[in-house]
Amino acid sequence: MLTELRGLNEECGVFGIWGHSNPAAMSYYGLHALQHRGQEGAGIVVTDGKSLRAVKGEGLVNDVFNNGKLEQLEGHSAIAHVRYATAGGSGIENVQPLLFNSTTGSLAIAHNGNIVNATRLKRNLEQQGSIFQTTSDTEVLAHLLKKSRLPSFEERAKQSLRLLEGAFAFIILTEDGMLVAQDPQGMRPLSLGMLDNAWVVASETSAFDLIGAELVRSIEPGELLIINDNGCRSERYMEKRDRAICTMEYVYFSRPDSDIDGINIHSARKRLGKQLAKEIFIAADVVTGVPDSSISAAIGFSEATGIPYELGLIKNRYVGRTFIQPSQDLRERGVKMKLSPVRQVVKGKRVVMVDDSIVRGTTSKRIVNMLKEAGATEVHVVISSPPLKNPCFYGIDISSDSELIAANNTIEEMRVLIGADSLSFLSVEGMVKAIGRPEGEKNCGHCLACFTGEYPTDIFPDTKLPHEKELVR
């Protein structure tokens, strides 16, 4: 599994475009820019104003949209999705966008995030006669929309969205319009752009750059955009709460060339590395980062300390997700296939290895071992975020504290377990300061739940696993 190679898996990525002559092609390119957010499935749904048509499948974007499948998707508007299974499990039925047909019209939904009261809502809907076709929490919204008796689709959407708790960035497509919704605390990134006269929506601004679209702005918490042939109109389905953007978007998930609320990810990560240098002192000969998300922080740490930055670890970009098999020996070989130490860079050197996080500790241990086998005399591990001590229920695949090495060990115990000569983490305060979001909101608009255990929404009992610790609001 990929988690043996990398501690965290991304949530998902959504993309939408309205009013373009070739929306399927634009969606295809947009999904390529979001591929890092989900590698288990991809899909595109297109409308021509009369009906919705879908192509989706399991695997990477290139694998799903091969053999002329894009040519099947003619229309003027589309929504698209790349998926990592954080809720509902894998399977083609859960690959999004989810498409629903009925006598009163069709709709498709693409969702990034996780609805924490989905189990409760689903139970109530089933008692009213709903039959679910997937195990995805996303399908709950479709049933709520169809159950509503309000006269307009826009009103039904507002009513349904107000029933949801958790993290969600939704794009909903019908024959004659597109709705875009952000949860009341803006926990997932979502931005609005324009490509000529077409409106574009994406999880990350890197998708705009790839297709040549211009960023308009970030979509606000609690905002509902109504996009159709008449243009783009902004409404509110709920009052904005304190922003609680997932901090790991800045630390790890988002591409370095993306911006969130005007903050460039690469620049934020460099500042994280520089803040680390202010908080700790290490005597070393060389700094290296774990590819790819830690390179920016490693450069920042190097610049602040004066310790030279070198490519001490090289990532093999041609190793697929399916390479690793469930045996210890093959996992060990898999890590060496994925990452290789540059022996001449680290041999005889005291190495600072910068990484963005430690989840289970297995990957860190193997990388430390590789560096020492390559001749490093010391390996000092520095992490550009605080210890991950608490599970996430908002779309990251750490739903139990039993998966987290920091939840059950001291920093010294973790150091011994991964075999490092020293282990240091960035402070919560230092992380928030370095990212640079403006003051004025709680935690400067960050969700810090995985670090502090303070969750920005209610967490319902049926959201938790039996062995998880009690959670607070």
C-alpha cells in the first residue's frame, strides 16, 4: 500500500467548468494538475444542456481516459474528480462524480472532504425509504436534494447543505446549471477562475495555471455559487464561521505552485523550514528533504542555517502505486524503489533530513536506515509540522489514533523507534506564524485538530472507531 511509502494520503480533487467548447478536455487537463490529490479513481461528467453523460473508472487519469473516451463527452460544461478513498471504501460505484438520473432531471456531484454526520443522515433517509447505491458519504447530499420539497433547486440545495456537518467542497452539475458550495468553515481549498468566458472551479489554483485560466478568488466559507448561462451569482446558504482551513494543505497536500487564500504553498513551506531553524540547533554538514513535499522546507532550513542543501534523496517517478505487495520483504524493497539515497552526497556526512510529518513512523525509519547504509555518520530528522497526535475526520486517511506514532510515544521514544540521532518538530505556534495567514480569526483560520485535538465541528459517536479517544469540539 502507498501508506507504507508515504504517511498520509490526500483527500480528493474537484474541478468544474461552465461554458466552454471542449469542457471534457479542459477537465482532463485540470485533473492532471490535481492527480496528487487522488490516484484511485477519476471521472468526468458533461452536460450538453439536455442530458448528463459520464466516463469514470479506477486508476490514474491517463488510464481512465484512454482509447478515445474523452470524445464521448460532448457538451458545454463539465465537472470532474480524482479520488482517494477516505470514506466509503474503494470500488467503481464510489468513483466520482456520482451521477443520478430521475424523471425530474439529472444531477452529478463531485465532493472533496468528509461529512462527519453522514451515517446519522443516511440512517434517517433510509427510514424514509431512500435506497443508497454507494457507500460514499457524498450520496447523502443527492438524497437530501431529492427529498426536499422546496420549489427551486437553489433553495433545495441551501436547505440540504445546512444539514451537513464536516468538511466539504461540492460541485453539483445539472442540465442547466452548476452549483458550487464550500462548508461554513472553509476546511477544504476551493477557488474560482475564468478561462476566456468560461467559469472554472478547482481544488487548487495549479489547475488554473495548467489550462491557462485566471484566478478570480477563493470561494468563501458558507458560500453557494450559482453558475449558468446568465453568469456567476454568489449566495449564502449559511453564515460564515471562523475559517478552519486544513493546515496540512499548506504543509503537505497542495502542490507547491498552488495558492490558498493568496498564500503560495512553496513560499509557506520555505518559511516553515526557516522557522524550524529558529526553534532548533543542529550541527550538521548537509541538509536534504524527503521528495517532494519537503523540498521547500529543506531549502528554507538550509538558507536560515547556512548548512548546504543537497539532493540526498532521489524519487523514482516511475514506480506505480500497485508495486508494493503485502509482505515485509517487498515493502522494504518498495521503499528503495521509491526513494534512493545519493551515496556521494551523504557518505561521511552529518545529515539533516527534513520531512513534513511523521504518521506511523515506518517510512521515516526506512529512510533513516537507507541514509546510514549509504554512509551518513549521523541522521537528524526535523519535521516542518508539530507531532500528529489525533485522528482526522475531515478527509485525511488517519481516522484512528492507533495509527499515529506520536499519539502513543514521546519524542524520545519516537527517535529511538525510527533510529535517528535526533528528532525535532516545529511548534504549533511557529507553524501558524510561518504559514502567514492573517490574524483576526481563531488560530489564524487554521484547523489544528490533528495536532491539538480541538476539532472545529462536532464529532458524532458513529463517526469514531471503538478504540479512539474521546474528542472535543
